[in-house]
Amino acid sequence: MPSAGSDSTTSTVRVAVDLMGGDHAPDAVVDGCLFAVDEDAGLAITLVGPVEVAERLLAERGRVGALDVVAADQVVDMGEDPVRAIRAKRDATVRVAARLVRDGDADALVSVGSTGATLAACIFTLGLLPGVTRSPLALVVPATAGPVVLLDAGATVEADADLLAQFALAGAAYARVRLGLDRPRVGLLTVGSEGGKGDATRKIAHDGLVAALDGLPAEFVGNVEGHDVPLGGRADVVVTDGFTGNVLLKGIEGTLGMVSAAIAAADRESGSATELGDAFAAATATLTPEQTGGAVLLGVSGVAVVGHGTSSPRAVASCVHLAAHSVRDGLVQQVATDLAHLVARRRAAAGLSSEVSAGSRT
């Protein structure tokens, strides 16, 4: 079995999938996994959950043996405290999936269940890469002028300037791997594009991002605003805290839903589909969970993809494909390499501070 980060497109990638995660589990998860293996001959999937449930669903679909199954009988509910639940439930599906990655029995994991539980399971089981103190979720938004990597999309609701610098490094590495960009443009999300705009954290982070990206294959373009995410063009990577990033995403989703409902109502009144409705549907098709493929949890020592809780079978399949591509593209190694620069700078700064302190005492 290949190790996580194998860059071969011909070797088999094994993805451990949380059978019981998501609003439509387990049926949607099984159907999505079957879609994925049918579409990628180099993919193998291990369902993690109650064995009898998995085997029954596979038998009902006439696909006995198409997917492997590993037993896990505990589930973290969406209403539970994720950290407490993961600590208490050693047999939780997402925790067992993370254990498979840690032990080399899987190359990546996918869950469309609790984001907090997936984050906790990965941190406790896989650990964080050197230089990482918190792990962000990176989501590729298919913007008008070209895709934009948004992070954090909801994992870390509070982030200081140092964390935003970490996110910038991880996001730039992800953009090079996922989008194929040699020198991604990185922007800091705030309330105005002019320098000096934003709260105290953003003002400090602005200079921190300049320093963090110095000497790396990335360009800091300064402050960007909320509309720069769905429109694109100014930055390939947009950095913010998980609270703000998630609110922005939900706002974009709500706006699309409002416009879609208005067009549908107009179509009903006219009695036929309009060209505007067709154009809107085509323009927003890539923004659905079925196409975006979930978000990647960056900074953990392994590939982990978190999907939308309402994921359909096609959305689950997209999450699995994203996990497999991330393994083949060597995502973890690329992020680790970029973050190593941050670690080196921190150590150098700490050494300089120690020398200054020692000199002041002599």
C-alpha cells in the first residue's frame, strides 16, 4: 500500500470513509463510495462503521465485496462536544478512520459528519505538522475569475496574527498542489483593501504575512474584501479565521439560494424556464457540494477531507476523489516543506532574542 503523499497516479490509494457521518448516512455514504470506486480504478475504499450495516447496504445494491469494511460502533452526534466525544469514544467511526491512516492501513480519510469531531480525531491520532498550532480547513471556491482557496472555512473560529501566518503558508502550498500555480497570490480578508484597514489582529497579521511568505514561491497582495472570494481575480488564496470564513461561505450560499428561489418563482409565473434561469444554474453548478468536493484539513500529519453535512452521494464521491488526488499530489509533504520555513524563522528569532537578553544581563 502506498504511503500518504505518493505521487504515483497508477498506485492504489486507499481512503477510509466515515460510514455514519452526515445527515443522509449511511445510504448516501455507501452510494457515494460506490460511485467513486467505479470512476477511479486506482482507488480502494474502507468503510468505517457498523459491519452489519455496511454489509446489508452493499448486499442491497448487489455490490458485496466492492468496499472493505472496518468495524466501529460508536458515532459522534452533531450536537455533542466534539473534543469530549472523541476522547470518550475510542471506537467512534471518525476516530477509527484516523487510526487507519496513522497505522498505514489507509492513505487518507473522509467524513461528512461533525467537522469538530474530525478535527479532534485527526489532531489526537495523527498529530500536527511541525510549525502548526491549529489546523485550518481549506476550501476551493470556484470563483468567476478563477478558483480561490479560502481558509479557514470553519475549523478554528479564533485566530491571532501568528495563526493567520500559518494559514497563509499552508494555503499557498495547497494552491500550488491543487490549482497548479507556481506562485499563488495570497490576500488577507478584512473590511477594506487599503493598507491599515481592519482590527488589531489584521493589522498585525498584515506585516506577519509579508514576513512569512518572504523567500517562498508565493506573493502577498495585501488586504482583500469579501466580494473577492466569489468573484476572484485579486488573490488565489484568501486567509481569515474560521469564524469569519464560515460566515462568509454561509452568506454566499444564502445569497445563491435567494437568487435561485427568485428565478424559480419567476419561471413558475411565466410557465416556462427562462434563459436567465438556465444561465444562473450553469454559473452556480460548480459551487455545489457535488462539485467542490469538501474541504481539506491542512496542517495535520495526513490527508483528511471534511464534506458538507448534507452531502448527497455525488458530494461524497467528490470528497473521496479530492482525498485521493491530495495523496497522489503529495499535499502533506508540500505543506510541511513550506511550514518548515516558518519553524526556521521562529527558531532564529528565538535565538536572537536569547542573545539580546543574555547581552543585556552582562
